[in-house]
Amino acid sequence: MVDKLKMQLLRSTRARFGSSSEQLDDPQIALLEGEPLYERPASIAVPAADAANVQIDRKLPAHLPRENQVYRPETTADHHDANGQTCGCSACGGRLRLIGQDISEQLEYVPSRFKVIRHVRPKLACVACEAIFQAAAPSRPIARGVAGPALLANVLVSKYCDHTPLHRLSRIYGRDGVIIDPSTMAGWVGQGEKLFDPLLAALGRYVLAGEKVHADDTPVAVLDPGRGRTKTGRLWVYVRDDRPAGSTQAPAAWYRYSPNRKGEHPQAHLANYSGILQADAYSGYGKVYASGRVVEASCWAHARRPFWDLHESQGFVAGSIAHQALQRIAALYAIEAQIRGQPPEVRRQVRQARAGPLLEELRAWLTSTLGKVSKKSELAKAIGYSLSRWRSLTRYRDDGRIEIDNNAAERALRGVALGRNNYLFMGSDAGGERAAAIYSLVETAKLNGLDPQAYLRDVLARIADHPITRIDELLPWNIGGHLVEQRLAA
């Protein structure tokens, strides 16, 4: 009981304050070559390079605009150059000529600024028939709204990418003399989300059209009026990212919100999906797998986590059972690092040849160890987690499309974790749905190497007049080349 309580306290403390890394420091080459663990020599610490000798590239980015400021030495008016500048020697009065120059660069910051765009539409009357002509008013992202596309994009990215609550953003704007009430900005977020509905539907179709999808969820606090407290909602994410398997198809992330964690929600999200689902051991996916259309692929990062907790609780003692399990799992990850980016067939062949024997040894070792420990111990639970899911954990060995873990989905939820630490809770279930919509576009833009603010600005400037039958043209990977050209031109 004492050990169990210590473990619970450790997990709680680590979840709040600890590092998320579970990587061992020692190398895994010996394991890959099949050398027994007990015959491995102690790793030799390599001294870090002297910081003074490290070559650092201090060149400033080439795409930034340059502003030249020329500093001329003191001269006399006895002579002038071709530009009319004085070039007389202050010592003898002779003509000075240019023999070279020293150039140094300094990075400066130009604060963002507001401006007002006046849409002027002259009225023209015919002098003969007195007919009146006037150009049609340009469309706006929000009908009759004062916020332009760039301002709306800044509000959305500040809240959902930079994790700045709206009341804090209101004070930031106020320092420039522009007073915008947080409730006004909240209204902009809601109306912007409605504009994105067709685009989000297209994004969801693209994600679920993949052969493999990563899935995960995370809790978010949601205001619960009338009860004086918050309730726990969920944000679900579905990620399509086959770049580690050598695919050139664009990565994408699709978020959904639900007021609770009932299994009916992922079942509804994945109702029309058929393929490989890489996820954790959440029981709500059971009916999804039972349909026969979806193949389960489990996550080795989740299987490794309880061993890491044990290893940490024991003071990182080398040679313990938990440490040995971590070393064996690390050997599997070392193989993945070497074949990342290779085609699925190459990955399958390497995994079968090199990871296959390691997996069989690991299974035999886990089974043998399980019979030597107490069935109620934390170690038995950690081993039981892996053995009970062995088929889905080892499915990646025979299918090069599958990843060893579900980290693609976990990475997509990092921004949500940072955001909820800043804005603390969402105002309502509708606010959760808005967050899921904006997170989808922001995270997908980031996965495709785009500036989220530039992407949203371009979409907001075009989506009101864009044909819904061609909504796919506004997805990040289709609009991205246009944004890169805009940035380079600027």
C-alpha cells in the first residue's frame, strides 16, 4: 500500500511539475546487436564542448528588409563627390576617395500598428439620362463588422496559438490607444468560426480519408452556469501524418469537442472511417474496432510509461526490472529512428528483420518476469498492460504504414495544454466547439510549415466570396504556395 501511494503521489507531482521526456541517456547500440544487457560496459560520459569554441551562425535572416544608415567621418567642404557630399580631408584639405567600408547589422523591432481602411465608393451620375452608378461594396468577413481579415486573424492566433486570453489581448490593444471590449472579440471569434464551417468539413473529410489516423483526447474545463463550478469537457484530435513513412501527402489535424468522455463521441466521429486507428487503450474505441472496418494499432509510448514511473520512483536504479524494460523498448525506438522517412515496404522489411527478434525476446522476458512478482504490484500492472495488448502493440512490425507510437496525436494536443493553463476554462460548450474549429486550422497550418496568422488572414479575406464547391482550394497545403510568395514579396 505504501508503494502504491508513493507511486500515485509521484505521478501527480510529475504530471504537474515534471519533465515529459521518458528517454534514457545511455546508448542502445549493444541491444541492437543482440548483446545481453548484463554484458554491456558502462557508458562513458563525453564532456560537452566548450561553449567558447562552438561555431554559432549569427547571420540575421536574409528575408528581412534592410535599412542602411551611413556614418561619414568629419570632412571639409573643399571637395565634393558625385553625390554632392563633402569629401575634403580635415587634415590637409585633399580629396578623399572611397577605399572600402565596414558593415555590421543590428536586429530591430518595429511594433505592430493599427490602421483604418476607408472604403470610398464614388457615386457617378450620367449628364444625359441622370442614371446613377456606384461600385458594389466589398465583402467583409463579418457583415457590417469593423474588424478586417488581418485583425480577426490576429485575435484568433493570439488566443488559440499564442494562448493569450481575450481580456489580456484587450489590454495589449489598449496600449496602442485602440479600446476593444473582450466580449466584442469573443463575438468575432464566434462569427469567424461560422465562416470556417465548410472549410472544417473539408478538412475532416481529408483526415478521415487517410489509410492511418492517430487519435487522442485531453480534458478541458468548461464553465457550468448555475452550479458555481466548471465541468470537464473533452477535445478530441485526429491526425493524418504519413511523412515518417515517406509520404508526400500533406499532414492535417482535425479537432472535435464533446461535453464528456463517453465512447459515443469517438464512435460518431469515426462512423465513416475505415483504416488503421493508432490510439491509446481507451475503452471507448472498442466499438470502433468491433465494426471490422478499423484496425487497432496500440502505442508503445503508453506501454513504456508505467515502467518509466517505476524507474523514477526507484531513484533511477540501474539494472532494475523497470530499467531493463525501458532499455529493451528503447532498442525498438532506436530502429525507428534509423528508418524514419523510408517507404512502408522498406520499414516493414527492416522491422521484421531487426525488431521482430527483439519483440519476441521482450515478450518472453515479460512473461517470465510476471511470474516472479506480486500480482498486485505496480510492476505486474505495467507488464500486464503490454501483454494484454501484445497483438496491437506489435502490429507495426508487419505494416510499414503504422508508427511505433501515437506521439503525432499527443504533439497536436500540446497547444491545448498550454492554452488551458492561460485561459483556465471555456465559457460554454459552444466555446469548446469554437476552440476545436480554430485549433484545427491553426495546427494544420503549423504542420504544413505555414504562419498560422498569415494563413487565417488570407482565408478570411477570401472565404466570404469563395465558391463552396471549391472550398478545398483554401486548405493550407493548397493555399500555402501563395502565402510564401506574399511573404517573400513583402
